[in-house]
Amino acid sequence: MFELRRDPVTGWWSAIVVDRAFEHASFTVEAAPVEGTHCRHCDEAPADDEESVRRVTLRPNAFEVVPAGGEWEPQVELLPDGQGSWEIVVGPFEHHERFADTGPHLAEKLLRHARDAMRELGAAAQPPDDPVYVQVLQTHGRQAGARTSHLNFELYAIPQVPHRVAEEIGGAARHTISRGACAWCAMAESEEASGTRLVLADERFVVVAPAASRSAFELWVIPREHAADFSQLDDEALGACRATLQRALGSLGALGDPPYNLFLHSAPAGERLDQTFHWHWELHP
């Protein structure tokens, strides 16, 4: 039997099977290795520095944009100049472990570099004339689209807001107007109180399996403190985020070593969404 469940933020519907027993064998897909014995990130990393974290621009002007306005033509010309960038925050020499298994100091250092890169890329934007959304993500396993097994976070500075995030921004505003409260604050409070879909909770964060999940074992890491922009976190809050994020990723160990995509949802650069939006991580095994 299926239940139709509606995402309270976006309004999107999901069909959830609710009358079948859990079969572990149905979810034992192991993350496939990405590369063999050679790793170009190890080639570029200083072999004598075990704490080296580098920010590397893989492709500047990475995205072509179709011009807005005008009549549609079968052969659409792209803007001559690319926009945005594709960067990677990469860990030290021979660090090919999962982020969940990384030492706390190094894991926090990676997150700090990602946060600082978001600040820098956001400061360079000039919204609304030059909108930029900085998408931070991590992929694990070839099935999830990973290009390397080297410890890293990817950053895409793109000239438009991703559709999912845009839907969240609009839905969050409607929720705040109609109910007078942040959708994610309300979700964290209600899920912790019921415990039905609660994965873990600590002083700073709540981790839940959303009711209208779009993938099996989807998890959301939601900060208790209401804030729209991850890039504005101070070092103390970042350390707490690191600890909870590693615990959330570590919980996937119950499935073995599944491939996954991890996405940060944060406010677009330069946009003030303090009253309505709530940054969070979304994990999709």
C-alpha cells in the first residue's frame, strides 16, 4: 500500500510504501570505486603535509546561459562568455576515506574552506544584475556521479538558483506568511517531539527522515538556530555542524557503504531571506 505525502515546504508529493517489511538485501548497493591506483589530487597535494586542504578551480566560466527574453528560436545562441565556476575543496595527500570517517580537525577544516569559498564567491556577485547561487555538494561512489574518491567538497557558482531551492524559497515564504513560523523550525520541533522519523538530535541540530522523502533513507540535517545563509556561520557553529554531519553520514553504515549525494541548501548570494528560509543539508543515498 502507498501513502501520498506532501512536502510541507514545496508542496511536492511523494508515494511512500508503508505496508512492507524492511529487507536489508534490497538496500545493499556498495559504493563503486571511481579510480584505480592513480589519483591526480594526490599528485598535486604536498606529500609531507597531512593537514593540507586546497581550493582548486577546476573550470572558470563553467556555465553558458541562454539569454532571457525575445522570441524562441530553434537554434538558440548561448551568451558568448561563460559564467560561474566549478571548484573543489580537496583534502590532503592519500586521504580517500569517507567524510564520516575523517578526523574531526580535518573534516572541520574542509567545511571551513567551503564556507569561506561561499563567502568569497558570494561577495563577488552583484545581484540582481549578476545573480549567483553557490552549490556545495559531495558525492560518494561512482553510481552517485563521483569523479574521484579523494576527500573533497565541490562548489558550483551558478548564475541561477537551482529549481529545488527556488521551490523551497517560495514555499518557505508562503508557510511563514500563512502560519507565522519557519517551516524547518516547525518540522524540527514536531519530528523531535514525535520521534517517528527522528534519526538523531543534539544541542545544535536535528536529523530527520522527511515524511515525503524522494529517495530511500533520505536525511535532512536541520540546525535548531534559525538562519538562512550557511556562509555566515561562525567557527563554533561550524564545528557543531561538522560533528552532526559526520554522525548523520555515519548512520548510513547500517546499509554498508552506499553511494550518496549530499547537498547544502542555503540562501542565494546577496539575498536577504532571514525571516523565511532555513539552511540545511539534504542527504540522498
